[in-house]
Amino acid sequence: MSGEDFFALLVSGLTTGAIYAMVGVSLNIAYKPTNVFNMAQGGLIMLGMMFTWVLLSVLGLPWILGVPLAMAIVAAVGLVEERIAVAPLHNVAGHSHAWVITTLAFSIILVNAADQIWGADPRYVAPMPGTSLTHHRFGIVGFNTAQIAIIVIAFASIWLVEYFYHHTRLGRAVLAVSEDSDGARLCGINPLRLTMGSFAAGGAFAALTGAIASPILFASTEFGLDLLIKGFIALAIGGLGSNWGALAGAILIACIETLSSVYLSPGMRQIALLAVFLAVLLMRPNGMFGRPGGREV
Amino acid sequence: MNADIMLDVEGLAAGYGRVPVIQDISLKLRRGEAIAILGANGAGKSTMLRAISALLSRAAGTVRLAGDDVTGLSAERLVAAGLSHVAEGRRLFRKLSVEQNLELGLYALNPPAEMIAERREEAYELFPMLRQKAQQPAGSLSGGQQQMLCIAQALTRHPKVIMLDEPSLGLAPILVEEVFRTLEKVRRAGQAILLVEQVVERTLAFVDFAYVLQNGRIVSKGTPAELASADVVRRAYLGEAVAVVDHA
């Protein structure tokens, strides 16, 4: 195996890692004010893919119009999810376990509805304007511009999310709620409204993830669960709630997947991935960037 | 006369699940007045504060703030209406800086930048050590400093009523004095204070009126002088059965 092939694989791993990282970040967005995972996040990403395909490939809208529209639609779906699967449980003691079931149920409904409407066939979505799948080469590094666009958008969007949390009033309010919900209420912050907003924002981010992933993965109603699991593993390795941790964890698992399927065998891919996953958790149970004991009781 | 009553609680009952913790609580707090709630551990003091500030939903009772009926308001809205509750256990946002904590304390007021700076300055004048620690995470402060930050967070909102749940808990005596000195300033500024405390003597020396809570009910009330003469206070702390005192 040549160095060129190795670098091509590395770029491919980085690209896949960037997508997994965005999945992890979209989970984090809904997780922040609630400390609960939205199991339907994979379904929302799948919807983002399918709406991107409908709006760009079927209706022929320009990228700059179609993708924001897909984001708005999926944000609305996220909001509906919050209203019917999450909000009714606010008043039930110990509701956080019930959310696992209700959001999972919502996810199953989404995936089955999408399957009824669009079927399971993969659909082609063109790369974003200005980029292509044509191979370029600089020295021993080979890549295409569609890959670069995905990596750049992933980094930029994660940076934007981090900026929001740490440098805006609303973002800090979300951090406050995630640390101490009652304490935040005593400052006048309404956690329920932030939960609604976070489900909508998580939906929009999921749609963006689906939109930028669809040119290389193809849009399909079957992608949700697989991406959700990769996002989970990225978060478990990187540390729950940490967005840069999600990025590091995601790039690590994507590179392991890509390199192991070539250097070992495709059958070894999952085994190599889970072996590294277990090794990291054995050494750092809270993930590489997670802090132990987030909550004192 | 009624305009002077800043906090008026009547017939308050609340609990967790179906178990009532506090029942039939009525109290009044006037402008520039400080009152104390005394009682043993488990008497329901914190539950009472949580029910007044609507963190805990109430089973019965009305709450009026400066003459307005605020019974139906959520905890968040009550803060904006002028009721500040400094909860027990130094509820700060530990990962955020002192400065950011002060800013979040003003969230309910939706303040413009100049007002944030102005109120932050007030906090620093009240507790100068907060200025030196402004950029440090709140979790890195000592227990006493964290308590000062909690109090500053509440006071910079300029609340009509401030309720404090054991602000002196775990503090060195010199810091306990600093807490009371600060509260004295607050009282002189015309704000009303509701204090839950375990250091009974120091508290009775400070407040104008006190209520004794036992098993979730008010079993006695009076001025510090009246209460000091009755041994109901001591007995309430020891958790002994006490007949309900008839107050004329």
C-alpha cells in the first residue's frame, strides 16, 4: 500500500469523521438543556437528507435556498417532537427515562413514514455548488473539493455552535440550565422554552448534517440509525456535551473505520472500532474530554 | 398600609407527590423588614421557600408580592416580578466565570449592556473580592466567596423581597458577620428579607419578627424578645412535641 493511498484514506476518514462529529453535535444541542438524549436525532438527519434531495434534486431549488429550507422544515419537525414526545413528560417525576422511549417511538414513526413516502432506494444529491467529486492531487495528498467542503462546513458549524454557547446571553442560559435547572429558574431563565428552542435548533443542525452528507453517502431513509450510533460512539469517546470532544472522537472512529477496512479487512472494521471504543472508555470512562461527576447531589 | 406589605403568604401547602410537607403557612413581610423562619432540620423550611418561589408546585394557598397576586406565576416570572430566592447549597454555575454568573443573575431583567456593567459594579462594591476573581470559574471560589456571589447575584436584581436559605451554612464566623452586615444594608435600603437560618441567636438579634416551623406547620411566632422568653424555639429545634401556641 502506497503513501498516496494512505493519504487518500485519511482524507476520506476526515470527511466521514466531520459528518459523524456533526451528528454528535446535533445530539449535544438537544442534550444540553435536558440532559436527555433525543433518540430521534438519527431520524431527523435522515429527514434532512430526504428533504435536501426533494428540494434540490426533484424541485431543482438552488443549494443556498434549498438547504436552509430543509433546515427550517426539520427544525419544525424537531419542535413537533418536543411538543408531543417530550413536553407532556415534564411534570412526571423521573421523566428522563421515559424520554428514551417516547423519542425512540417518534424516531420509528419518522423512519417508517419516510419509508412509505420515498422508499429505501438511495437517491443522488449533487455536491454543493462550486465543489465536485473530481479527484485532485497535490504531491501525495489526493482529495476532491466536495470532501473539503464537508470538512470546512463541519468545523465552521461546530465553531458557530460553541461561539453561541460561550459568547451569547441565550447560549450561557442554556449552559446554566444544563448545570442546574432549578438554579437557572431562580435567575429567571425558563428551561422549558430553552428545551423547545434546543429541539428546534437540534433539528436544524441535523438537517444541515444530512444535507452536507448526502452527496457522498447518498440520501436514503435507511441511514438514520447507523449515523445515530456513530454519533453516540463519537460522544462517548469525546465526552458527553463536549462539541470539540465530539469532533475528536468522530475523526478517530472514522479514521479507524476507513483504515481498518483497507489494511485489515472490511469484516474487521466494526471489531477494530469497538475495540478502540472500549479501550478509550476503560482508560477514561468519561471520554477524552469529559469531566467526571458533572452533577453533585 | 397594605402597600407596605411586600410579601403576603396565606394558607400555603405543598409537598412532594401526595405527601404534604408544609401546611397552612401564613406570613407577612413588610418593606424594610427582616423576618426569620426557624426550625429543626426537616421541619419544612426549604420546602416552604421553594413553594413560595414556585420552584415547587403548591397544593393550596395564595402569594401576594407588593400587593399583586402572583399565585399563578412561574418561578422564572416571579424573579422578574421582584422575588429573589437564594437557595441552599450555593447554587452557582460552577463552570462559568464570576462575571458570567453575575450577568446570568440579571437574566430575568433582560438588561442592556450598560445596566449589566452598572449592576456588576454594585456587586463588586458590596463584595470587593469578587472583582479580583471576576474571570475565574465560580467553582474555584471558596465556600464563603461562593456564598457572597450567590447573594450578590440576587441583590443586583434589586428585588422587592429576598429570601435566603441558610446563607451562613458552613461559613467561618467572620464571614457569617459579613453576611449579616450586608443584609443590614439591604434592609436599610428598604428591601424586605426572609431568612431561613440555623444560627438562632445571631438571627434573632438581626430580624424584626420570626416564625417557628415544626413538622411543616407554624407553631409559634413573635418578636425576637417574645420568642427568646418562650422555650418553644429551643424545643422546636430539639424536635420535641410542642402544643400549638395561641397567639393573640
